[in-house]
Amino acid sequence: PPATKASLPSYNADTAAGQLIYLYEQLILAPTTHDKRDSLTQLIKRRIRLFRSGQLDLLYEESRTVTSTNPRSDSPQSNTTQQQKHQRQSAQKAADNDDFRKAISRLLKATPIAPNSPENIEICQKLHPTKLDYEPILPRTRSQVYTSPITFTPEEVVKCIRNLPK
């Protein structure tokens, strides 16, 4: 049977139904902590089935279990140094084979971003010293320089005209 207006939720009057619109993306597309064997497509299909069956509490709890972490805090320091060592070796191998484009891309591919720490700020300040006082000396224009006026006598003009090639 066709749905009537009375059976559809009123998003303006029903607060929960109005907020559901904003939570839909979070519930369906939330990051996963599930088994990595499930593909993203399977995970989204599973969440849509839960949403359609009305198991919103389970979806909401699942979306709240994921916590964001800093990429640097996930891996121990020794693992990072091993990755950097492998990265340098791989770049060196490419450079030994005269493939400098690959060597540079391998070196720059996973370069970590420097943290915003006082030590790094001090290094940047040393690289870019404070501005020096500089007042450029501008060249003087012709109007600022005193020059004697150019004068020609009538005899000089006649002489120049007569000496012109024919």
C-alpha cells in the first residue's frame, strides 16, 4: 500500500528523526575496528541492513568505538627507524642504477612531517634571520641633476645638414 502523509515522520516536529538525518553518514561510513577480512563494501552493506532493521543503538555504539590516533603514536620508534633505513637503501639502489627520479621520489614519499616544537621553530628562525634595515639608494632622475641646456648655433645646423650623405 502507498505510504500516506500520516505514516511518514515529520522531521520538523520529531527531534529524533530530524537528528537521524545528520547521524546517518556517521553511522554508515564510520571507520572500522572490525576484522580486516571484510571489505569496505561488505561493511557498509552490513551497516545499511542494521540501519534498515532499526538497530540504531548498535550502529551508534559501533561508530563511537573508533578513536582517532596520531600516525606517529601507532608505530614504535624502532619500527620508524627501520622503515627510514629501508627507504634510504631503496633510494640508494635506484640512484646506483642511474634512476634519479625514482631515488628522489622514494626519499620524499614517506618523509614525516616535523612536529611543531620549540626546537624546530628555533631551527626555522636560524634558517630565516630577522630582516635587516635596508634603505636603497635610488638613482637620480634627469630632472634632479643640473644640466646645462643644449644649444646649437645656426652655423652648426647648416654645417651638419651640408655634411649629410645624399
